[in-house]
Amino acid sequence: MPKLPHEALVQLVRNAPSIIPSLVWPERQVNAAATRVSAAEFVDLNLAEYRADAVVVVGDDPKRPTMAFVVEAQTEVDPRKRWTWPLYVAGPRVRLACPVVLVVLALDREVAAWCAEPIDLGEGCCILRPRVLGPDTIPRITDFDEARATPELAVLSVAAHASEPGVEEVALAALAAAHGLDRERGTFYPDFVLALLGSAARAALEQLMSTTGYQYQSDFARKYFAEGEAKGKAEGKAEGEARLLLKLLELRGFAVSDELRRRVLECTECAVIETWAGRVLTAKSLDEVFAEE
């Protein structure tokens, strides 16, 4: 199963730093406006520079935060990190003069288990306990309104649960959340989602993107979109689009009757099918999807 690249995970945090305290403290109300990204560089006595993936600070005063989170995205076991992570915590603790928590994003369960092991700084006198965010702590977001409220968390949810059954519903919510974002996020978040999915779920999402005029940016996405177009021509364009529309309706949780299924499959006008498909993301009922214009 493809994985979201390290750089993509870090960018999600930098774009929406408030997702870190909200995941670490699900029981607390976190003020997103008072959460920001801080400097992530640390220098030792030999002037060697160490850089964490991100530092997130919480508090109304940027110069005097009430809490800081050192965020590391970890995709593999790397024993060297057990020596550098304590420095990452000590650096901002000195600079910011506030409590600091080491948070590790580890979406592979084996890697997450390794990251969660306490780090003994010496003879059991001082123990650093990383807070790990992985598949067991990142929620499955399938509600469209919830996904739109936190688009980065919606994409992270796809990454955390990409290998699990029913991830198509999580992916659709994340895709809906990408609509209406600024150009950079609205361009690349759908590609992130697409890169994480298996072929069946990816095919459904490709059809939805084509009906909204979305153009893939990554080489990976363009490759699979081209394959989907070739397959559609082989099967008959209208028939292929009709079957993908039915898949989208299923993923949205709509109960499609045999009569409606026949209506969709017997439709030979691609423009009509594309109109129906373009309504699936926002429709609250089948009547809205198939309304006569």
C-alpha cells in the first residue's frame, strides 16, 4: 500500500498546526487561532544544527506560549532519533520557557510501537516518553462537515487508515474537504488522497475529479488517470461512467433501488451522468443527485 511521503506529513502539520494539540488532547478545547508553528532549529555547543520537522506552540502570546509540541514524522525505525529527540525537546524548552511534549506521527503500527518506547537519558533518572499519533489515535473522519472543518486532519485520517476496509468513505470526506481551499492545498491534497488508495477506490475518486474539472498535478496521479480513461474507452465511456457513479453513491451510503440502478446503467448520455456525479459530494439525498434541471 502506498504511503504518504514524510514531507507531505510535515506539510499537513505546518498548514494546520492546531491538529497536533487537538489529537494529543482530544478532551480539551484548543484555540486554533492561538496555535502556530515556531522555529524548529536547535544548535549544539559545536555549532552543529539539528532541525525538528515542526514545532507547534499554543498560547495567545507568541513569545510566551503556554505549551510547545516538537513534532516528528517517522516512517521507519531509526535508532539515531533516540539520541537526537531529547535535544529537540530541550532546545525549545530553553528558548520558550514552557512545557514541551515530543509528538511523533507514525502511521505504521510497528514503527509507532518502536517510537512509543521510553527513552532513558541515563540510569533511569530522566525518562523521555514520546507521545505517538498513529492509526489507533487518529480518528476515521467520514463526515463531510467535520472534514471541511479540518481538511489536514481529514487527509491525515486517510493516511492513517489507508490499509483498512472502508477507507473509501474516509477518502471521499477528505476529497470533499479539499474543495474550496486555496490553490496550493486544493491542488495537492486530492493527489495525496489518491496516492494512498487501492485501485478500486482510486477509480471512483478519479471519476469524481474528472466531473469537477480537476487536473492531476503529480506524475503518479496522471499515470493512473490515463489508465482509467483507457479502461473507460474499452468498456464504453457511458457505461464506465455509469458504473463509477453507482460506486460513488454506494460509498456515500445512499440506498440505490433496482429501478434507479437500471436508470443509471441505461443512460447513454455522458453529460447527464457527469452532471449526476458532480452532485454526489454535496447532495443530502438521491433526489438532489437526480433532480431534473
